[in-house]
Amino acid sequence: MLHKSFGIDQNLKELTEHRTVLLPFACYENQINQDIHGYIPLHWHEEIQFVVVQKGEALFQINEEQIVVKQGNGLFINSGCLHTAEEVEQSECMYICLNIAPHFILAKELYMNYVSPYIQATNFPHLEIKATETWGATIIKSIREINESIKQKQTFFEIEISEYITSIWKTILVHGISLEYDQLKFIKSYRMKQMLNWIHLHYNEKIILDDIAKAGQLSRSECCRYFKRILKTTPLHYVIDYRIQKSLVLLQQDESTITEVAYQVGFNSTSYFIDLFRKKMNTTPLAYKKLNL
């Protein structure tokens, strides 16, 4: 069974092109455990994102916060925010995902007043959308209608979707959000992305803590605090996890050997790679390779 890979570049920016044939948005259904990693890895994108959980439960992390979204409820994730998702208790979580380029939300004459301040606010990384609240139920219904409209592609469906998107955004604005702009939070987010970017460029080389800290213009101790606070792990544990992530795609190639994969992703010992892979994936690299071939 070949699992699909969630594409991100070395900057953690998602590579998926979020658009229909004509318009800069995309709506699709996703099952978390079908990703090659078994979860949605850390990434970000310029588009704003809406999620509606159709089945099960999902644990989302957006920047430093974690939110559990249950079946029937939704979540808004703002532009540029680091986020990841995993299913809760093997619930086979499925959700609708709607991604919209910010410039498409409203006409350009309205963008500066009614979109730009919201996607730049540092206190607005996400918004829980609950079906038990009237405004939340309205947004969730609209997202489902958009999903169905894209499937059916009836005449003028793009105009219909544009109307739904405008209505969703108006509902959020009417709901009322007090916006804040904290330069320190912006700098922290930038430094975190810089450190992750450096790891993703050099993961197959020898990496020490000093290198990671330097990429974020931080001391070693402050670098560790960033990773602990935002990613709930240490810098070097993140490096190991990322190397194992990269190994999954290579292991699905018929001609690759375990030793070759280990060295390609930055491990200098095959036995060490096998041991860490087993702890992370609950199986061996060889067993994983045989299963996916």
C-alpha cells in the first residue's frame, strides 16, 4: 500500500497548490492516517484554512497551542501559522479542508480594511468553530456546501462558492475579534521558521545544537526553550523525527536498501537508524518497506 506524502518544502511551506482550475481556493476531504507519516506534519501556507471534522476527532497544534476538534465541529487556521494535525485515539479522523488565498476573500477595495488586519494580527492564529453556536453552524454549513458544489460543478458554481466565502468571512468579522499586533510574537515566529528551515536544508548532514541556535540568532538555551514551548520537543529530537519522516518516502522505492536510506537521511549507523525507526514507527524499516511495496 503506497501512502501519499504531504508535500512541504525546506521552509515548511506546503507545496500543495490550493486552487481550482480558475480560482485560488481548494476544498477537499482528507483522512489523517492515510498520510505517509500517519499524521499531518508541521507546515504552513499563505492561505487561510478552514477545517470541518466529519468523523472522529483531531488534535491540531497551531503555533504554541493545541486544540482538539470533535466530529461536527470546525477550526479556522490563519495565514502563515505553523500547524500540524493527528487523529485522536485511532478515530480514523476525516475532515473537509478549505484553503483560500487571502486576496480572494474580498474585493481588493475591501482587502486593506477587512482582511489584511485579521491575517496580520498576532493574537488571531486560530478560531474554534462550534456547531452548537449559531455563527459556527452557519460557517460549517457553508463549508460543506462549498465541498458539494466543487464535486457537482454545476453552472456558475464558482460564483456560488465566491458568495459562500464572502459570507463565511463576514460571519467571522461580525462575531467580533479584538485584534492585537505584538512585534515580539512576530519575531519569535520568524526565528522558529528560520531554525526549522535550516534543519530541513541540512538534515542529512552532521547537526549540532549550536548550528540550529545560530540559524535563529539565539543562544543554545533559548533555542531549546523555543522548541520545547512551540513543538513540545528538543531541537535534536526534532532532527531525528524529521530524518525518519524523510526516510519513509525513500523506503517506498524498490531499489533502496536500509543502509542506503539511513545514510541518505543523515544517520551514520544503520543499527542506530533501525532502533530509532522502531521506536518512532512501531515497526522496523524493513517491515515498513515490505508492507508498502
